[in-house]
Amino acid sequence: MSVDLERVGGVGVISLNAPPANAYNLEMLQEFQSIIQNIRQDSDIRVVVIQSSIEKFFCAGADISMIKDTDSTGFRNFITVAGETMAMLEETPKVIIAAIAGHAMGGGLELALACDLRFGMDSDYKLGLVEINLGLNPAMGGTQRLPRLIGRSKSIRMITTGETISPELAFTWGIFDWLEDKKDFDSKVMQYAEKLAEGPTLAQGFAKQSIIKGLEMSLAEGTALERSNQQILMATDDAGEGLDAFLSKRQPKFKGS
């Protein structure tokens, strides 16, 4: 398997394991999709972390040798499946965290951008949407998700030049939400994920979808979606527990239901 799943408490840890650089082909993407489907159906997995099992790379993106040898129909199928894979991450009603401790290039960075939150290790590696160097543009969501995260000008700068940036600059620009020392990196990621997993994860999933879908809606449509979700959540066990705990001045014990 090129993609592994381990459950650590309420956290599902997806590990990319395709040496030497986690460059993905169609089969690896299909493995990844299967794991995401399993995570959606597993109520015991409440939060997801995506990491690499390879020291120097988070993900190098698409396997270039595979792309070079693929005909136009095969290439169209590949980028369609890749795009669907990234969309699956956004559409999964659980918080998904990318833990980046090595190079994230092209589709590898696009994978990270499709996650909800990003931890970066403070170390010697680079990030970039480098497809322009091949005479191509990003085709797995990079031209859309990067500007939504860091703005138009910086995105045009990165994408049209193929410029690679350091973890420090990625943090400054807002690609990374956290930048952690190497010695503390794994523990900080898991501490955060475990804390989220102890929370009202059903409400977290609804909130995530309200935000993502709302970005594509008018303000009136987005706030209507928000109210609709709130009505659904008010009937859940977690809402009952949260309200009772607040009034009783105790810590709530959420179940994600």
C-alpha cells in the first residue's frame, strides 16, 4: 500500500508511503480515495491527520514519468481523479490536518491546500506550485485554493514563476497555520488533533461545510445555510450536552453525535 491509515484514539492518521518522494499515480489516488471513504463511514475517527512516512518529502505531486507516458485520454482521467480526490477532502465533514515536514511540490502542495489546517515543521525544505516549469499550470485546485488562502498577487507570483518558498515564508504568508520545531512537531500535531477529537466533532463538520460552501455563495445564501445547520445541530446529543454542561458549570463530554 502506498497510503496507510492508523487510528490513534479518535484521530485517523493517513501516512503517504511511496518512496522516494510520494509522487502519486492513478493507483495511489484510488487508494487515497478508498481510505477517505472509510474515514467518512467510521464514526470512531473524528479528526484526520495527513502526514508522510518519508523523511525529506511530504509529497512531490504527480508522477512525472507516468504523465509523460500517458495519452491524452489517460491524462484527462488522471487529472479528473486527482481533482476529485482533493474535493473529497474538502467535502468530508471532519477536520483534516496536513502535517508537512518535507518538500511539498506541485500536486503535493495542492494536496495540503485541500486540507483544512496545515502544520509546518521548521526545517530545510521547500514548497511550491512548480507546474509552470513543465509548461503546465496547476490542475488539482492550486490556482483556486492558493489565492483563496493568501490572495491574488502572491498566488500569481508563486504560480507564474514556479518560485519555491521556505517554511518560514509559508507561515508568514498564511499557508501554514503553525510552524513548529522539529523536536516538538509530531507531538504538537497530535495534541491539537486529539483536542479537536474530544470536542463536538459533528458541529465542527457542519461548521466546516458552512464555511467552505458559504465562500461560493452570496452572504444571504451563506447565512441561510448557517441557520439551517444550526437547527439540525440543536437536535443533537452534543448540543444537549453542551448546553447542559454550560448551565451546570462543568466540562462537557461530547460524543460527536
